[in-house]
Amino acid sequence: MRLRPDCLPCLYNQTLRLAKVAGCAEACSVEVLHEGAKFLAGLPLDRTPPEAAAELYPMLSRIIGTNDPYEEEKLHSIQKAKELLPWVEQKLKEASDPLEAALRAAVAGNVIDFATQVTFDLEEEVRKIFEARFAIDETERFTKRLKEVKKLVVIGDNAGEHLFDKLMIQTFKRFLPSLRIYYFVRGRPIINDVTIKEAKMVGMDEVCAVVDSGVDTPGFLIERANEGARRIYQEADLILAKGMGNFECMESYEDERLFFLFKVKCSVVAARTGCQIGDLLCANQQTLKEAR
């Protein structure tokens, strides 16, 4: 999905949010905003939003003086997610369809995002997620495929959210013990996306194979992946891409193995999917392509 004019003010707002998160003094904040404005003024619209972010954030991080300005926010998100896990675990135990419920648990955490137009209350979203309707609901199609395959790749999104992904993976493994699952993380800190550091922090490597994809964008791009991640991706039978950043990068892929799972959090993605801001979707790539 290429940049749209609406993406530019969104990216500019992210520069201000970044300065605040990093606790910048006034002079530093002004420099961050000025440099962000100059970058966006010359930004061609022939790339995806995550590709633009992959240029913008490192530049601003150098001004601020840290390569991971969202480090503390990521830790806060992880702690908040941990507090909600017991309730989600109980809902999974009570579910009549545990695999579908596991997908719901994973999408609940997708509200944790510091790079979108709107914010959602995590506790409120988690509490209502098991009764919420999917605007595009291919959960049954996905779980049917899941029972038939040997290798699943889950492409992670945000830190904190990945704790809910871990619950999903644990549920998949409990009912499908022979399934081999690979969890892809970003190759370096970018916004609040999960890296190998945050994945191991919560024991993700104890339930599946954690793969440092090498990707430096807040969305998976196969051409930016390292050789190992490319090989695993190509050999996978089924792929589940979490979050809008992965959708923005991967929605043009011609790949019937690919399913997206996320909450719509911006007007551009809403228009692209035919959904509304706040909607949930679990959709195959081919379904979304045919609907446009």
C-alpha cells in the first residue's frame, strides 16, 4: 500500500509524539519537528508508510540520541498486557472454539500502537474482544487451513501485543502439537515494534521458533529480510501477518497463504479494506484483493 496524502500529517504527528515520549527539551523538540517537516516535504509517495517510517525514525532518533526511543513505552505496554493475561487465559479455557478464540486474543493486543491516528483503551478492548464482530471474518477459513498444514509463520507487530500472540501460539500448539510455528520479529528497534529482545523477554522462544527477520521497517518486506527469514517464509504453508504495518507492506503480495489479522486504526487503511476505523478483520490476501 503506497503512501497517501493523509499519511503525511500522520507521520508528522508521530514526530511530535516521538519528541514527547523521548522527553526532549524544547530545543530538541523543535529540531525534531523541523527535520521531520523537511523530510516529509521531499518524501515521494511511491513507497509504503512503513518504508517512510524506516527512514524518518532513525533520523529523528539520532537527533534525540537513542536508537530505541520507545524502549520505556514498550516495557510499559508489556507490563499492562501481563496484567490482563489471566482474564484472557480464562476466556480461552471457556471457549467452545479455542482456535478462533486464540485469534481473538491475538487481535485484542493489536490496539497497542503509538504510530496511528487513534488510540484505544487496552483493557476495554480486551474485555469486549470475545463478543466483538469481525468486519471481515475468515477465522473459520484460517483455522481450517491451520489444521491441514505443517509450518506456520506468524509475523509479529507491536511489543506488548506479542504477549497475546504468545497465548495464541500456545493454544495452537496445544491442539495441534505437530505444527511448527515461527514468530518473526523486526531486525532492529523501530517505533514500538517487537524485536528479538522483547520476544525473549516474555519467553516467546519457549513456545515457538523466534526469527529475527532482519527487516528494519515497521512492517514485513520480503526484500528487506535476511536470508534465513526468507527461506522460512518461502517454505511456510500458512502465514499470519499481525497489524496494520504488515498489511501496508504485504497487501500487494500475490500469496494465497497469507492472512491478515488486525484492528483498523487509520482512515487510509479503512478505505483500502472497505472497513471502518475500529473494525476487526481476519482476511485472506486474495479476498481483500478481489474485494477492491
